[in-house]
Amino acid sequence: MKAIDKDFYDLIGELKNLSFTEIYHRIRKSFENVPAVTRKSCADFFNRFGYWGKLDESKGIYEQIELKAKVLSAHADDFACLYERLGDYRSKRTLFSILSNWYRYDFKTTAETKEYLFDDYFDLDLVRCDENEVIADLGAYTGDTVLSYIKNYGEDCY
């Protein structure tokens, strides 16, 4: 068993042995141990985008933490099933770092997991391209994803 496997299954085992309430309180405690400036940055981010609920310590709003606790509590087996289907180290490391960040506010593992060799979305070790490939860019930002795709795979694959 590789170290990442042990870390992942230790985390999943811990989550499976805790109630929703225990997971929630552990996440809250982890959040409270984060430096105040980082807590504020997290709250600003979550409140700006709203994907995972609101977070406002001054008003006692911890919806973001509650929603993550619900997901971790209800879906530990699903995360384990997903992990077992992943075929490469980086994907496994990424899933572990996301769950560890949700549960422990573990920014160190997340930062260590970030891939710097490839542009976002286009890991040449994982995403292949040939003349038959079809890519759908459904964003509406500035076209940066298409430009990154062309840079990584060449105009022959566009």
C-alpha cells in the first residue's frame, strides 16, 4: 500500500466512525485553528460565490461547514468507491487533498498537490489528443481555455 492510499483510507475510516455532529464540530474546530486572515479570506470567497453555502463567523453562520459535514458524513463510501476507480497517483492525491481540506482545513496538502507542470485542465499525461478528439468549451469568459488547449495540443487538434 502506498502512503497516499494509507492517508486516504485512514481519513475515510475516521469519517465513517463519526456522526454528522462529530464531523461538523471537528471541521469547526479546524476552521477556528486557521489564522484569522485566512478565515476571513475563506469566508469572503464562499460568500462571494455561494457554491457551498455562507460562512460568517461574526453572525454565527456556518452553513458552508455544515454542508461539507453532511457530504462527508453521507458519502464516505462513495468517495472510497471513486478513489478505487482512479488509475493514477495524481488523481488519488487530488481527491485526498480536497477531502482533507474540507475536513481539516488542510491547505498544506492542497498546495503540495497543485500541478505546476501543465496548464489547468490539460495534463498531457492524462488527456490525450488526436485528430478525432472533440472538446466542448462551455465557458463564457475570455477564451483562455481554448487558447490553452491550442497551446498544449497544437492547432492540428483544434
